[in-house]
Amino acid sequence: VQLVESGGGLVQPGGSLRLSCAASGFTFRLYGMSWYRQTPGKARELVARISSVGDSTTYADFGKGRFTISRDNGKNTVYLQMNSLKPEDTAVYYCHCTAKNYWGQGTQVTVSS
């Protein structure tokens, strides 16, 4: 099983990033997926969640109106589009398969001028 995140980097406040998580080794289309984030010294927190077929999504309050989670089951990939980024969005972002408790290795997002 692998979850491989990509798309992180350094972006200025107000900018955008699109994170991707490529899944392999399990039947991706059957499972809900989530994005979490973590900063040093703090617990990992949920960012967004999407159902197995993509018809239901939930967001943390800090992401509502700015972040969009989506998935492409044909490509075994889940995405996180992040707009209007703020310095407080700086964190390592992780992909997670909810039911199987699989985690990716994380991708660093840094929002700074």
C-alpha cells in the first residue's frame, strides 16, 4: 500500500497550491479519503474528507470557502486545491485512507512572503 503526496512547496500569502495524493496497493474507489495537516508540537488535524465516490465532502472550518477536496477514481488520486493561503496554513499535509488507516509520508506547505 502506498499513498504518495506531491504538490507542496513555498507560496506567498494569498497564493494557491494543489496537492495530489496517488494511491496504490488497495481498491482506492471503495474508500473515503482525507487530508490532514500537522505543525510541530501540535496534533494532526483534519483538513477535508471526501466519500468513496466523491459525492460528499466535509471541511474543517478553517478550510471552508478556500479549500476544495476532489478525487479521480480512474487515476487513484485525491486532490486538495488550496486558495487564498495564509501563513497559518503552513504545515505538513498528509493523505489518509479513513477505513484502512493508511497514511502518506506528507508534503510540506509553507506560506510566507
